[in-house]
Amino acid sequence: MHAILEGRRVLLVSSNYAPEHTGIGPYSTQIAEHLAAHGAEVDVLAGMPHYPAWRVHDDYRGRWRMVEHRGGVRVNRRRCYVPAQQTAVRRAAYELSLVAHGVVRPPAGRPDLVLSQMPSLAGGVVGGLLARRHHVPHVVVVQDLMGAAAAQSGIAGGGRVASLTAGVEARILHSAALVGVVHESFVDRVTTAGVPAARIRVVPNWTHARSPCGDRRAVRARLGWGEAECVVLHAGNMGLKQGLEVLVDTARLAACGSPRIRVVLMGEGSRRAHLASLAAEVPNVDLLPPAADADFADVLAAADVLVVTQRASVLDMSLPSKLTSYFAGGRPVVASVATTGGTADEVRRSGAGVVVPPEDPEALYDALRELAQDPGRAAALGARGPVYVRERLSAKAGLGRITALLGEALTG
């Protein structure tokens, strides 16, 4: 399949790209560099780095456009409006600015194929327009369902624009040569949007975190985590859809309990300041900045429990990218999410964790306390994560699926 791509020019459209190290950015980066390493000429059209802080990185501020070379890939950056706080109007302005700069100033030359990552609507719109302009196949990989996201994420005004967003999304997907989805739970939504099942492929994300190799006790000591306490870690974006308030409420319940439970929120995001305010009087909540890439896997492994949370309204709009790294960390996962969604399905399928109802601090506290009191069960759950990664979530397998998807589009 690599031979089909050799010498072909691929344009990857993604709002997120390296040096962003969480969310969709690492996947876009690894796809582009993988294709380049196997003989394709790869251009990326991306925004200036801004995720997860929703603030343009210092090295890129004040620039309208630029070209840089990373890992054998030509990265074409375009400035976009980056809202510090999320509302429907601000999100629309963000998407429109990405579309405007991407269409007006696309990379020079004619691609043989356009690949759009859709954690944002703009990537699909721009990719579709450029594919039609050059009469080449357009392949879309759906990381988030944006119509569902507008309705479910809790963003101010999202419900009013959900129908419009879903309509635009449907047109993008319907016109694509092939549509990849990162989880089976997305398939029904995509077919409902008018895409024939014959044009849909399931292409799960893979783990981009290395296996932990540091001294666990030394990492805990450096972070100030006591050996006798159960450290519950959430690592990643602090946005609306995560509903991280439940972790602050859980910490309040655990503050005077036994065993001692410490809740650690590590990352950036639009709700960080709000969460810091809520947790100001809660002694067993810590907020940390994102770990460096080189330390991330060891920090995950140093925790006792890794937790993923979502608002109760989040059903089938996304699959948290952090899960792949969590499983590789070898710690039990507790998911406070809708029991019928893709996130719950993935945790259950892995065998590496437990699912509790969303926005329910009592249920979450009970699950955490049970794991803290039963280290044998916690260890057994945690051990399943790396096995699941090897069996299903390796980078080789994931990138192979993407390569096959593109090869099929080029030869179909």
C-alpha cells in the first residue's frame, strides 16, 4: 500500500498540529510524517499552535502566515482567531477564520489527494473546497462529530447552531470519497448524515505516548505525592465537555475520608481558571501544568488511578484522545461518562477500567475508594491497558489503517 503513495502529493488539512502535544495535533503530525517517510510529498495546512490552552503559542504570535519544515513535512501555518472562552459565536468566528485563511492562501501546487481531520468543521470545509478545485479525492477522518458537539458539549448558544452545524457537516461527509471514523459508535451518525455505509471505514486512533520507564517512587516524590495516598489524575484539556467540576466535588467528599485520595488536574483549557476557583478551598485538589512530552508517560504511571470525565449530555460526539495514553500507562481507568457512549464502550472493551454515571460525585467517589482499598483489583485492571494497546492501539496498526484508507481513495 505504501507503494501507491510513493511520489504522490498529499495535502493534510488540520486545525491542530505539532508542537501541540495533546488532542488531535499528535495524530495529524504522525500521519503526515509517516506518509512523508514512505515517499509521499506532504503539505499540511494548519492554524498557529493554540491547543489546549486556547492561546497562540508565544513563538507564533503576531504572524499571519508562515511555512516551516518538520519531520520531512512542509507545514503551512495560517493565523486564525483563537477564543480564550468558548461560546457558539466565538467558536463560529474561529471556524470561519480558519476557512477564510485556508481558502484564500492554500499551499501552492496541485495535490493528488486531500485528507481532512475533523476535530473542527473548518478542516472539512477547506479540504472539500480544495479537493473540488483540483478534482482529486477528498478523505475525511472524523475525530469529533461537530453537529453533535454543538448540541451536547454545553457551549453557550450551542443548541441554537447545532442544526446548522450538522447540515454543513453532512454536506462535507456526503461529498467525501471515503470517511474514516475513530470509533464504531460514530457510524450511525455518519450514515444518518447520508453517507453510504460502503464509504465508511473505522480507523481507531493509536497511542502516541511511549511506555513508562521512570522510577515511579522518584516521580511521585518530585510531584509531592505521598506513598500512602491514592492519586487520581486527569490529564488533558480542561474544557466544557469534560465536566471536570465532578472531580472537585468528589475531592470534597474524599477530603476527610480514608484512604486519603488526592485529585490532580493536569493540563490547560478554557475552564482552568474556573476549576482553580472552585478548588481553592479543597485541600486535596492540585492543578498542574501539562507535563513535558518526555515526562508524560511516567507521570501517568506514577498516579494510582487515571480518570476521564464527560458531561452527562455528551453521548456520541467524541472519543477522548487521552484514553490511548491512559491505557499505555498501566493504571486502572475510571470513566465518569454516559454509559451508552463510545467512551464507555472503549473502556469496557479494554478491560482496563470501570464506568460510573456522569456528573455523579458519590458514584465516582465510591469507585475510587473501592480501587484504593483493593490494590489487587486495581493492578489487574491496570495491567490490561498495555495489553489492549499492543493488540489494538499500536502506532503501526493505526498508521497502517490510515495508509490503507488513502490508498483505497487513490485507486478506487
